[in-house]
Amino acid sequence: MTTIAWRIGHLAGMAVGGFADRLVATGSSTSAGVDFPKTAAGVDAFLATNYARWRAGLIGVSEPDWGRPLGRKWGPYADTSTCDLVLHVFDEVVHHGAEIGVLRDLYAQRGSGPSR
């Protein structure tokens, strides 16, 4: 089973932060280069920092660029648009956020089930 920490790391570090890096910066983010929080106390700042990068990148997209192809640095997704990318990130946030919620609820109920 996956962990809450892994899901948050993937969601904020690789999906939101990684796509922000590819969209508006160097595109060199890798999971090895992400400074994942070491404790639960660091998660809020981690989420906020990566969301701020994503949001700032989107604010900088010109109106014509929303429909233009992303280009070669996106590999097999080169022909998709910034709009497509934003919808994909939205999907990542929704489904990984839901998984985090389920894992949180399961963690809270651990050991409270019927005895065997």
C-alpha cells in the first residue's frame, strides 16, 4: 500500500512542481532533485511552494499560448496544449487528493476494526 507521504510528494513535488518546472523553467526536475519534506510539519510549506510555482507559471502564459502545442521538451505530449496540461494537473490533484483523504481516514481508523 502507498503512503500519505508518497502521495503528497508525487502530487506536489512531481505533478504540480515538476510540471511547473517543465512549463516555465528548465524542465530538469527529477524525483531525486525534489526536496521532499522530512516530517509532517514541513508538508504545508512544501505544498504551498510548489503550488505557488505552478500558479506563477500559469499567470505568465499568454492567451495565444494556451492553445499552442507544448513542444519537443514534452516528448510524446509535444502536440498537446497548455490547456491540456492544466486539465491533466487538475486531474492529478483531484485523484491524488482523494487518495490522500482515503489513506488519512484509514490511518485514523487503524486498529479499530473487529477482532479476528
